[in-house]
Amino acid sequence: MSEVKVRANALLNETIGPSLEQVGTTLRDLGLGGYAVSAFTALLRLPRATAGELVRRTGVPDSKIYYALDELAEKGLVEVQAGKPKIYRVVPVREVRLRLAKIVEDEYERRRAATSRLISLMEPLRAASVSPSTDVAFIVKGLPNVLSRLDQLVASARKDLLLLVAEESVLRRLEEPLLKAVRRGVHVRLAIPDVAMRKDLEKAVEVRSIVCDCVLLVADRQQVLSMTRTSKEDAYAITSTDGTLVRLGLEYWESPRCCVSCP
């Protein structure tokens, strides 16, 4: 009978092992220390245990086990029964879920507050660094990077967008962002080739027919992006907040060499 029990325990260990490993990985992802994770996963298989028993089961050093158990207790994942020695056990599964949810929420709030603090610190530094005399133009290389920059400019617009786009694939990429811009009150002027456009977008924007072979975007009359070469291999764009370049970009809308009114 003893051999049967030994084999049964071995099979049980084989079954539980991967699950305990996954529990440990998840707890580490949630920010628990390695010793605390080892103590917790060991306690999961015991009704209760002392610190000494956990040292023998986990290999956590004597000098670290109490720090690990204190961490678990502070997070509300284990209960402590006073005595000599103290006895520890995992709280009910429902309590574990609530405690871990609280850890996630607290971490989210901490990161959100840190992000807000970072932005508040960056804004005056960036404002002080902006100089019209030095911000002439920047080059964005690679089609994915150019398309990402177009997305960002459309998403950042608050008042006005002018887009001349001869490349249909670029137009399709920007249709949904442009529609979102319209919904938040942005005035959109759009010059496109002779292709069908989303009906909801067509009704909401000012449309002209494009004549030139270009992709040009002006956002809020403050920033211009001009895209050259739309193939994946050699696509690049020039973007700038220089007032003269922005004004030249806006003039494309009125030039018969660039776009004409639709019939």
C-alpha cells in the first residue's frame, strides 16, 4: 500500500507542478518578490505551515523567509496566527482575487499619476526649447514611420486638417482617423484621386480632386508633412512647424496644379 501512495503522490506532483509554476510566474508579473512567490506557492499545497517548515520546503534562506512572509501578509495574501512559532496559511481564493485586483489597481493609479507628473514636467521644458529659427524641418524615413507620423498628426489636430493624397493606399489608411477627427469637430479639407470614399466621411469633409502626385498634410495650420516616394523601400517625409513651409502647404489647396473643385 505504501508503494501505491508514493506513486499517487508522484503523479499528483506531476499534475500540480506546472500549475504552481504558472502561479509563480503570474505573481512575479504582478510584482511579488521571488522569495515571497516561493513561500506562497509552497503554502498553496499546505493547510498551514511555520516559517521553518517553509524554509525546508522552498530552500528560501532563514534570513529571508520572514521578509517574504511579511510581504505576503502586507498584501493580504496570507493569514498569520500568533504564537511561537507563528503559523501561516493562504487566505481563501476569493480573498486572493480581491487582493490581487487591488494590487493591480494601485499599480495602475501609481503609473497614471507618474505619467501625469511626467507630462507636467515635460511641457514647460519643451515649450522653452521650441525655437522657430531652429525648427525648420525634420526627415522621417521608412513607410511605416511616415504612416505612423501621419496618424499622429491627424489624431492631434483640434481645429483644421488639410490633406492632399494622391496615393489610394495612404487614403485608406487615414479614412478612419479622419472620420474620428471630424467627429471631434475638426474641419477637414481633402483632395483625393478618382476613387470611391467612405460615404460617412465624404459627407463630412470638403472634397476636391487631386491633380498633383503628392501626399501633403497640414494640421491646425501649424505643422506640415510632405511625403515623397510611397514605396516601402525608399519612402520618406519632411515635417516642420516653420511658418513659411506651413503657409506654402496651405497654398497647395488653392493651386490648380494641385487640386481642383469637384463637379
